[in-house]
Amino acid sequence: MGLIARDIGYTYSEGTDFEQSALSGVSFQVSPGELMLVVGSTGSGKSTLLRLLAGLLEPTSGALMVDGVPLSAKTTRGAVGLVFQDPESQMFAETVLDDVCFGPRNLGVSDSDLHVRAEEALSAVGLDPDEYGARSPFGLSGGEARRAAIAGVLAMRPRYLLLDEPTAWLDASGRSAIREVVRASRNDAGVVVVSHSAEEFLGEADGLVILSEGQIAFSGTARDAIDDPAVFHRAGLQPPEILAVLQGARDRGFDLPELTLDPVCAAQLLEKAGAWLR
Amino acid sequence: MLSYCNIIFRYPSSSDEAAALCDVSFDVAPGTRVVVLGANGSGKSTLARLANGLLLPESGSVTVDGLRTSDENVIRELRQRVGMVFQRPDDQIVATTVEEDVAFGPENLGIQRDELRLRVDAALAAVHLTGLESREPHVLSGGQKQRLAIAGAIAMHPAYLVLDEPTSMLDPQGRADVLAIIKSLTGRDRGVLHITHDLAEVAGAESAIVLDRGHVVFQGDPLELLGEGRLLSRCGLELPPLARMAIELRRLGAPVEGSQTVATLQEALWG
């Protein structure tokens, strides 16, 4: 079981004068129940990777498998769900419930099943179907609209859920609601979150992939990256701020074998190491 | 002075009776940056649109150096004194090259050629875009576009700048670059009204205001605000992890004074 990329690459406009390699030699795997975080700066190939994993693009080299079957537009249908950046701008139905039903209806889910699925999906993202189902998607707050859009993908019951910058542009309450949704989604699916920063999801991720100029600059467990924030610097990215401070203490010779993303624990680590002048 | 005095504002179309802003009063003095914080729907953007008369209050008044936004006879002059920068950088670009985009506003004011050149060069220098004069704006990064929007606003030589969530659509690098520019804008006696939902951006501001569903629930020293964890979470705001770490460090006796960047925190700890 797993969504697996083996040594995949993608070149835009291959064989023309405009040929441009966006991704090369990328191997990657996510299993049900896992959260993989993919980070990289603008132009690092994150979005291309996401489109490949969703079957929207075909790799120009390498192979993609979903649960043992070669991945194609056909096999990803229903198996892999992609939530784009700014998904609320793609909502169009008159009510939230209709919007959430759109995806599963296209998969041929029967009418009797549709509403069950939609209500389940809305509940999963923390939107009470009785309260929100009949509302217009256009009257929702940013965080509510984003959750409704994610519900639309969850209603297709994908085994793998791909999220592109899921917390971008949301305020604190919207962001924490989305983090909750991601946490809950792992019960049923493998989740891939793509972001330009590790700040938001590294603490709960199982694995981390850092992309740089279309190639993998780091691939390992989130734990490895937390304990060695230099992996971010090597890939030209800033580590989460707390790790940067702790790494600074290490650079000054203080003994910090294990690092943490928790603000309170981080302060206590520094105290224990005697890491400031009294 | 940019003054909001006992503002009540209600959207005519809103289904509920609740005011978008309810008895809001504060001043932005020349040479200071006032940060207004609040969750989505707290009334922040309404506040920005009141600054130059795009919206008019139901009661109370907004005045800019004594000129009232509701006075049609002074609105032209008033709008020259208040520069606006909005959230989406792409919506604010009007020309096909960077320098033409900056020149657009002052040219419409009738500024002559030589002076125009000086203004454009100075504005681009202020936002660190010198050298990109002939670029097409659409090839710029999000952060560069937003800096371009700021350059366009300051080329008008406004006495006050109102920035409505100028960093919320940018990546971390773009955000850091724009924030550094914003912090440098209060020089030359310019007053800045900076609206954001990101608490990390209050660092270095002269004053902070928190809006919760149209009401001012905090007004005062930004450092003091960072200690108000309960109030902040009630208002849908979240202390950045680094600020929470700084608070815990202070509690443990470390010589940390509300520092919020990695660099200043490290300097406080190790000099």
C-alpha cells in the first residue's frame, strides 16, 4: 500500500527549444495514516510534484504507483484527492452541500449515498452539516470556505489526500482549524502537505522532503530534520524559527542533543543547558 | 494626525444589525507606526477603507491633518495625503514597466518630468527595487510586486500610509522583505497605519490596537500586548511560536525583553 514515486522527473515542453526541467530523480512514498510534508521555495518543483502525484501530469521519466497499480489519470480517480491553493475560489454551487456533492456525484456515487458522504465530510472538517449545508459558499469566512473546499475532496473518500499550501492566507483560527482537519484526515488516508515553509506542519509530520531546484535536497523523518536544522540551510531554506534559535545555542557550544518545536520545551532546553549568561 | 474619532460603521447590505465598527477611536501621529490586529471579519479592512473616504462612517469622524473625509470639498487633497496599499499585489499594478507603474500616480498629479524622475528613483530605492526600472511587473515575485505597490504609494509623497494586510499573500522571504520596508517607512515624519492578522508584525511599532468583531479590545504598547495570551486567543490571534518561547525564557529568568526575531533573541541571550 502506498502512493509511490520512483525516480520521477518532469520536463516541460520536452523536445522543443523551450524545454525546461522542473523535476528530476525524485523518489517519494506516503502510506495510509502518514503525513508527509514537502517544502521548497518558489520554483523548487513542489507544484509540479503535486500535479504528478495527482495524475494531472504524466512524468517524463520514472514511475508512479498507487496501491500497487501504475498511476494514471484513470487510477487516481477517487484514489487521490488534490486540494489546490486557494480552493475556495473554485467553489461554484449554490449551497455548501451541493458543492461538496459535486466530486462524488461525478464519480457516480448514488444519490442516497451522496448526502451521507457530504455530511460526513462536512463533519470531518468541523462544519456542522445542518448549519452550513444550506448556506451559500460565498458567505463563508476564509477558514470556513477552505474547510468546505477540503470537504468536497474528502467526500470522494480518497486514499491519498494532497494539500497545496492549505493554511495560506488564513488567520490563526482558520489555520488551527485546518491543522485539525489534516490531523483527522490521517485516520483514513495518507496525506501530503506541500508548503513553502516547514513552520506549520513539521511538528506533526512523519516524513519531510525538501525540494530545491527540482531535486530532492533532503528526504528523511521529521525527527531527523528537527534534530539537525542545518538540513534546511543546506537546501537554501530557513528552518522553523525555534529550531534556528536552538541551533544558534549549539553553534555556541551548548550541549543540546535533541531539539524540539515546542516553544515552552525549547525555552526549558536552553535553561537546562545553561545557555545564557546570568 | 490621522484621527479616528468615535467611529460607528455598518454595511448597508449586512443582514445582521451588528456594526462592523463600534465606537472606534485612535490616532496615527506623524513618524509613528500603529498596528491594527484582528481576525478575519473583525473590521480591520473597513478601518482601512475609512481612512481616505472610500467608506464614510455612520457616526463619528475620520480626519487627516484636520481635513474630514466626509467633506467633498477637501477629499482630493485628503486622498493625496493618504496612500493606500492593499492585500493583493496583482490588483494594484497599472503599467507595463516598473518605473511607469511608480510614475502613474504622481504623473496624474501633474508632476513635471524632472521631479517625476527624482520621485520614481527615490521611491524605488526606498523599496530596494533600484535596477528593475524597465522590468515588466508581472515577472516580479509576489514580494517584489508588493514593494512596487508601496513605491507607487510613496511616490505620491503622502503624509500617511495605510497598509491593509500587505504581507498576507506573500511567501516567508517576500514577507520579511516587505516587513523590513514597512518598518523603514515611518521616517521623514510619515505616519503608518499597518493592518495585519500576524502578531509577529507588531514588533517595533509605536502602538498596537486589537479589534474583535468591531470593538477595540486592546490599545497600547505592543510589548504589553504580547503578554496578553488569553485576550489574543479569544480574538482569534495566535502568538507566533518564537514569541511564546521568548515569554517562557523571560519567565525562566533569561535576559529577554519581548524580542521576536531569531537574531534579536539570540543577541539577548548571548550578546
